[in-house]
Amino acid sequence: MAEDEDSLYVLTAVLLTPAQFPSVLGDDYPAACERLGLKPFAEGYGLVLGQDRAGARWTVVSEDVTQVACAVAAWDCGMEFDLSPEERYVVGVLPGWPLALSVSAPGVPEPHDPDQEPAVEENGTVLCPPDTSEWGPAQRRLGADEIALQWAQWRAQVEEDVEFVETGADPDPEVRRVLEEVRAYVDTPPPPGRIRSAFASGEARTLRADGPGWSVVARTDDIAFVLLDEAPGEVRPVGRGEELPNLLSALDGIAVRPAA
């Protein structure tokens, strides 16, 4: 970190790639990029969030995805990593933060938006986190994130023998609609990031699919959960039955995956 007036006190960093991006920003990678005014390049970006010496919020956009990924991995393991993006890889310095942070740099004023000065005007509209105070697309996606992270806890709340469609009963029409839209992705691949595959225990994968008004979280060896904008706070399980395993396998085949 340079000791000059342009110093940035790094607080955190996140990846913005087709396989890994903050879900709260959008249903897919291009949508997340659009929110930041970035072009959805296939290689993606690393976002470095910090404060300047006056305490103002800034987001540095770096093309050095590997460096940012190494920093995030090190921090997740409780290790130190000096993340100082090289100028040649920096494609933008955006005012504000696209995500909500509860931390701040010591010894500088509290986090605040940069003053309306030429630097801000040059770099565009001040970024701000999506509104998650009420149920809607952003909160729905955050809910799906939580299920993926705490799969075992959510799975324990569902009957072991839950079926895809209960015998003699019509399926939930809202869930059926979502499953039909997900199945359509297999024939007509959606924008990058709409379907993502991540590591899970054993040989299974955790799948995440998003679409207009809905999110699906599943494990390839287990069931799925559906969240809907039109059903605030509800999480609807989808049992394996005869249909789900083949659908999940097909989705995993076209999903984007982290590089490592």
C-alpha cells in the first residue's frame, strides 16, 4: 500500500467472473457487470473494496483475477495477504461500494461516499449495495446463497422421502413453472452465470440456477430448493423422484465452474 494521498486501505475483495460473482448483484454474470458499468469479459474481474485516506469508499476493478482469488483464499484460511493491485491491471476505480460492508479501515474517517468532485464525475455514478431491506430479487438471491452455504441444516428440515411429485397430486404450479424454465436452459443455454456448479462433499456438486423471479439451489446427489419473488421468505423443497436426477445432471453439464 503506497503511503501517499492516493493510498487505498483494502478492506476486502471479491471475484466477478461467470462462475463466481456476488449473487446479490444480479441473476447472471452480465447483469452483475452491468450494475457496475463493466463489460462482461469472459475472463472476469477482481473487485478490491477499500477506503482512501479521507475515508471515502472506492472499488478498484482489476483484470488480475488470479491475484484477487489468491488473496480471497488466503484470507478465508486466516492467512495474511498484501493485496495491492498493479496499475497495469487496473481497468477502473469506481466511487462507492457495490456491496454492504460492516468493517472500516482504522485511523481514517468512517466510510462515506466520495465528494462530488472531478474524480467522481470521471468515474461515474457512485456505487451502492442493492436494497435488501425487503423481500425481492436481491434478498431472494441472498437466501439461495445461505442455503448453499448451510445445506446440511436446510436439508435436515426436509423429510427424507420427499417426492418430486406426490402420488395422485398435482405439482405446485409455481414450482412446476420454475422447473420448466430451468429445463429450457438445457436446450437454450442462458447468459453466463445463470447456472453455476461448485464443489460439494463426496463426488457431488452444488448447483445454483437463477431466472426472472426465482432461484434454485440443489445438490446433484440430493434434492433441490426453490425460492420465488412472489413467495416472500418461503423455501420450497423439490424431491428427487424420477425427474430431478436427470435434470440436475443435465444442468451440471452446461454449468460454469470455478477455475480451481
